[in-house]
Amino acid sequence: MSAYWLAQGIGVIAFLIGITTFLNRDERRFKIQLSIYSAVIGIHFFLMGAFPAGASAELNAIRTLITLRTRSLWVMGIFIALTLLSGSIHVEYWFEVLPVIGTVASTWALFRCKGLTTRCVMWCSTACWVTHNALLGSIGGTLIEGSFLIVNGVTIIRFWKMQKRGIDPFLVEKTH
């Protein structure tokens, strides 16, 4: 198996992990699943030779787990700085800045937003990533992010309609 197909295979595995991420109403499960997805897709991008995207994805994985513990502005600033620094290394094509922009946006969303606002900013971040992935030629990455655009978009509309009816879609009942 060539390195190209290994990279594509890992991208498909990431797709399988990530496809249900945005359906989670529980913020903790949402963030854990998003972190696992980010780690796997980061490996895919490194194998594809897309260093800025790989670095951004791996930072996403770490950052997302850290947001389970803190929403500190200082920590957010550190992750934004790391994203800008690591994402600017080895940029050869204009579209390689898109994952960096998307990662900065999602970092802000995960540290400063909640509920539907988080999902909306993440949708914009996803638009950056899907454009990058399509231009890179990443089959798995384009499938994943394209699916995220659709699934998250439909979920945003569904949650928004629930809120209009007075239902809090993010109120998760604890069964203990």
C-alpha cells in the first residue's frame, strides 16, 4: 500500500469517527469526540504532506480537551498564538491559511461560546476546512468536513427550531 492510500485510509477512519460529532447535545461528549476526530485527521494531513493543516488539527485535539477544564482567556490566547505560529510554517499555497483561520475561529468558539453559538461558529470553521481539503485533494477530509457542514447545519436548524418552541436542546438529563 502506498503512503498516499494509507493517508487516505486514515482520512476515512477519521470520517467514521467524526460523522456523528455534531449530533451530540452533551457538551462534554461533543468535545471528547471532536478531539478524537481532530487527532486522527491531523495524522491524515501530515501523511498528505499538509503540515499547516496537520498542526492545526493536532492543536485542535489538545485544545478541545483543555476546554473541558478551563475557559481562560489566557489559555485561549496561547492556543490562538500556537495556531498562528504553527500554521504559518511551510505555507506554500493561499488555501493553506484556511485551516488556520478555521482553527482560530473554533478556538474562540470553544473557549467563549456555548450551545447554538458554538455550533454556528464551528460551521464557519468547517467551511474553511472543507474548502482547504477539496483544494488539497483530500478525499476523506473533504467527505468529513462536507458531512460536518451538512450535519451541523441541519442540527443548528433543528436546535434553533427547538429554542423557538421554548425547548432547551442543550439541557441534557442526567440519569443517576
